[in-house]
Amino acid sequence: MKKIISILIVTIFFSGCEEKVNIPLNTASPKLVIDANILWQKGTDGNDQIIKLTTTTDYYTNVIPTVSGATVFITDSNNNLFTFLETPNTGQYVCTNFIPVINGNYTLTVQYAGQTYTATNSLLATPVIENVQQNVVQGFGGNRIQVKFFYQDNGAETNYYLIGTKNSTKAIPDYSVLTDEFFQGNQMFGFYSDDKLKTGDQLFFSLEGISLRYYNYMKELLSIAGNGGGSGPFSTPPVSLRGNIINQTDENNYPLGYFHLSEIDTRNYTVQ
């Protein structure tokens, strides 16, 4: 009986101590975040593109502040101008006449709050996802379903890839980066496996050709963000990780984010 009473007292004590505690944290001045991923979906004209502008915020804020009133445009090597106009009060800047050209050079310009931000990059080609295969592999907890998609590497050059998988049962996609260092000119694959994957689940695969610099950037970003957890790698990136966008007005006040252009191939798959 004494032991039971002691257990009850301890239980009541700890249940009474459950309280949400917010530790005071120092908050740096907000930084501009430029999400400028220009992706040309294979089989489309690629005219419709979106650039998103936000700012960093404090740790305990769940809503990411959007940026309105900026001037956003891209120019190509032929001096074509592609203007991105904001959908009011969303921080999403839309262009409907963009012209994608493989290996074409493009320059992004963002003007906001008296600062001018620029970046230059090339639009890279991406292989076609040729087929998808499913099999069963032995895992620590027993058999699990594994799904692979295959594509052909270009043996004439060194290639880097960003692979994405969206599972219909999960909120956050999984991403990974690959190099063809050991697969030059051969067929390569991306794969997805989860111990809870079951018949009827929907998978959405994506494949992008990326530059070495973007490969290193995404590799570090995925490591910091923890792939598949938290808010995902494409939410507000950590302050310490710099992209390729330069503040021409004040170089020390650099923005976060990256200006990336690529073809993208995708494939939907229903688990059998």
C-alpha cells in the first residue's frame, strides 16, 4: 500500500508540472528569402513560372512572412525580359511568358526595400524517367516494398541530380542528391522505400539535372534540415547557408535562397 501511495504522489506531482515553457531567444534582423526555382516540365512550353519571396522570422513563429511590393524580373542572353508580377499580398511573383532554353544563361534581378539582388545561372537538361519498377527487399523489421525509377545518364559530361519523392500518405516530400561519378554513361535510378508503404499508396517522383554548386548547396541544406522531417528543406533555410544570390547594394546583407534553372521530369506511380 505504501508503494502504491508513493507512485500516486509522484504521478500527481509530475502531471501538475506539465507546462509549456518558451525559452527567450535572440532574434536576428529578418533576411530576405528568394525561392527562385525555374523548372521546365518536360512536355510543356515552360512559360508559366513562379518566384516566391519571404523573410526569416523568430523560432516560435509558425507563419512565414511574405514579401510584397518587390520588382522581380529575369533576362536572358538575348536580352529578353521576363517580368514576374505579384499575385496581390501572397509573396508569389508570376511570369506567363518565360522562354526556357537548354544551356541558356539567365540573370535574376530582385529589387526590394532599396536593395538590389542578382544571380546568374544556366538552365540544365534532365534525362527522361524511362520506367518504374517495384520489388520487395529484406529489412530489419521484415520485408518492405521498394520502388525504383530509372533514367539514362549522359556519358559525355559529369552530371548531378536532385531526386524527389512525394508519398501521398506523408506531408513532406523526400529529397536526395546524386552524382554520376560511378555511373558515367550508364543507367541510373532513384528509389523509395518505407516500412509502412502499402498497396494503393501514390508516389510522385521528380528528377532534375543540377549544377555542382547547387548539388553542394542542396547536400548541405538536406543535412541541416533533416530530410523528411520538420518543415522540409524548401522552407526558410538556415541563416548560415548562403546561396548564389548577391546583394549588389550591400554585399554583407546577403539574402537566403538560390536561383536554379532546370528541366524536370516527373512520374506518378501507384504501389501494387
